[in-house]
Amino acid sequence: MSMPVKNKLGYLGLTICILCMIGAYLYFVYVLKTESKENTIIFIAFELLMLHGCHRAVWRIRHEFSPDSTEKLRLQEAKSFGDVAKIFFDPEEMRFRTSLSIFILVVLLVRNHHTAFGIVLAITLVLKVLVFASLVRLNKAFTKLKEVTGDENLKFDTETVNAISAKLPSFKRNSITIKFKEETGGESETGQTKFGGNPDVPDGFEWPKDSEGYPMSFILQINCSDIKKFDKENKLPKSGIFSFFYSWKNESMSYIDEDDDPSYNPKIAQVYYYDLPEGMLHRQAPPKKLAKEYRMTERYVSFSSQDCVPAWEDAIAMQIVDTDCSKIEYQSAMLESGTQGISDEDFNGSMLGYATPVEDDTLDEPQNEILLLQLFSSNLIEEDEGTEEECYDPIEFGVEGKVYFYISKKDLAERDFSRVRCQLSD
């Protein structure tokens, strides 16, 4: 059986440090041949530096995890700011680059290079403050994970987390995040991006109906000129208008029927795209048959851009990770790599990027389709001017679920939005 790479590096480091110690001794005794106090101090400092290097190399050989991984395991258990400080200032855990910085400072001080000494000292202190702040941030992230999971003794395989975090950035996609704002009071202009209200459509428009023949609800209108600067990957049209319709009344049709018939594919949503001048559009009221409870109050909409990675459920479906990877390990890898998904607490939805699944619900074919739009159930808060109390305007898909609109890569490239697939999860 071959030696692990970690052990090979440990033995290599140990060999180099020992050779450097011997070489420094021979150079000091037989070449310098001096009793200079300055050279003696530098020699002793260098030997101490190499001894510390030997200590770190032996530690790496003897332990199952690397020093950095063990530090993260200790951070998982830290319960206070003081615990984190103990980890950071532990002399036995001092990193080799820290002792190297001290050696350089000693050399500069002994050689009376005071200006350089001050500069290096300042840089070292700044870097140490940043490292300490990073440890505090990681500890807070671990603490938050424990709160979310309710597991006070939360532990996970740090090596697995490190391996996943190293490859997650390569799966990043750009997403256009969506927030619903205050009510428009019906003052929106023709062709304006908005949630709810009545859509702006061309002449001859026929209001869509679901499989039961009931009128769908108009939920969202997006003017592509408002989102083009957030579309970093240039996947969506630069002009034109999207109109999204959804059957709130009969959305339960989307659940698989009792016979689990795979051909059961009810129509609960419809997407339209018009690349027409706004002067060729008119505002159209819904059919009278559509009950008021299925009509949404018109609101302004804002957008932003955010890189995201797939959620754990979809990462398994896309074979980014295998089924042995726990959700906690995957979430920890996201924290470690600085990547994230689209939060249903911060946004009302998003376009492109990756979906935010309902708990443990893997979406269909996340690697083969593009997420055109996802919307989350939420309570939009409004302040009642008369009573100065907060009131809620709820948006609910299923039972506090989410709705997703998917399009094939081919259809998106050809700007054909007639076959967009809708999926409800709750």
C-alpha cells in the first residue's frame, strides 16, 4: 500500500528542516567563524524556526487530519469568543508561517532595519487580525448550523467538507434575484415590470386556462430591459416582456394522482414572451370567472445579481456529491468555499441559477433544464396607514411551498417559451 500524500509531505518537510538546521550550523561555525552577537542571535532564531518546522512536520505525519482540518474540528466545539482565542493563540498550534514572520522580524531588528521592521510588523499584525476574524466567522457559521439543525453535538467529516468546498466554485451559476416591493396603487406604466395586477398584452390575446378550464392567475410581468444588466451569462432576451400565469385555484392537479400515472401532466401554468414595442400592448383585465381571491395586488419589483451553487438535494441529483454526503457536510462546504444558494428568507424568487428546493425534495433534471423562474411562498408586509399596524398580503404555493418554471436549453436558445414546464413543491 502506498504512503498517503499527507505523510509524504510530512516526511519531506521534516527532511528539509533537518538539513537546513545542519547546513546553518556548519555555515555559522566553519564559514562565518565569528563571535558577532548579531549573527549568533540570527543563527539561534533560524534553528528555532527549523525546530518548529520539524514539530509541524511530525504533527502532520502522526495525525489523521491536517492541522487546518483539526483546527476546524476544534472550532466546531468552541462555545465562546474566548474558546476561539485559545485556539488562535495556542503555542503548540502556531503555524509555520507565523514563526517565519517572527524570524524575519528578528533579523530586521538585529540588523537595525527599523523602517522595514515596522512595515513587516504592521503587515503581520493585519494578516493575523484577518485570520482571527476568519476563525470567528467560521465559529459563528458552525454555531448557526447547530441552531438550524437543533443538534448541539453536531460533527461531520472535515476532509469530506474540504473536498467538496474545493470543487463547489466550479459549479457556480449567475442568478437574478427578485424582491417584491410596495404596492403600486395601480399606477404602473404599460410594459412595466410588476407582480400581480393585470398584464400588458398584444391585441388578440386569449387568457390562459388550466386543464379544468378555469382561468389562470396572472402573477408576474418582467420587462427584459430591467434584468439585462443582472443577466451576467447572457441567457435571456435583452428586450421584450415575460408574462407568467399560474393556476392557484387548481394547483393541486400538479400532484401525482392515486394511480401514479406517469402520463398525468396537467396544465397549471403558462408563460408568454412578447418582443413588441410597448405601444403595441394594452392592459387586459382577467375574465370575470376568476375569483378575487386568485388575483394578486399589484406591486413593484426589484432585481439584483448573485452567484449561487446547487442545493444539497440537486447536488446529489447532478452527481456533484454522492449519497454518502450529508446535508450538514454539504452546507458546511458551502460556508467554507464562500458559495451560497438563493435564500427564500431574503428573496421572493429568482431567475436562472439553481433552484431552492423544499426540504429534501429533489427537483427534476436540474442538470438538463434551465430554471427560468422560481417563486417562494411568503407574507408580504404592509403598514396600515390608519392604524399604523402591520398587515399581511400572503403569497402561497401549495402549503407554504415553491413553484418552479423550467425551460429546455434548446427552447431558451430559440426563444420558444411555449413549452415551459411548471413544477410545484411543498
